[in-house]
Amino acid sequence: MEARRKVAKAYLYRSLYESPTMVAEHTHAREVIERLFSAWVADPALLPEDHQLRAQQEGAPRAVADYLAGMTDGYIEQAWRRHLGLVGA
């Protein structure tokens, strides 16, 4: 059974997790998170009011990290487009 598990795991990594499509997705996700994090830590006024207050109380990095962690994929993509100026705020 262990040998079969290893074969299946290798297949999944090769064909799915580390496929060129997923590598591109991971690269995009990393860029979005890193750039939004940096922008919001530099200017916490860009955050929603409740997170601005948290930034004042707990520090911007903690508030921004928590805000990002609570976002869905779709919501973070909307935030990213707003950050790039592609849609209205």
C-alpha cells in the first residue's frame, strides 16, 4: 500500500501541484499577496475602517496579515484589480 501511495503522490505532484499552470497560479498569488501586503502596511488608510483600527492597536503588519488571511480568492482578485487601478474603488 505504501508503494502505491508514493506512486500516486508522485503523479499528483508532477501532474497537478507542480504543473506549469499551477506554478503560474502560485507565482501570481505570491505577487498579489506580497504587493498588497506591502501597499497596505505602508498606507493602512487603504484598509477598511475596522482593520485601520486594528492597525493602530496591533500594528499594520498584523492587521494586514489578518485581513489577507480572511479573503477569498475572488475578493483578493477584486482588491488586486482595484490596487492596479483596473476597476473603481
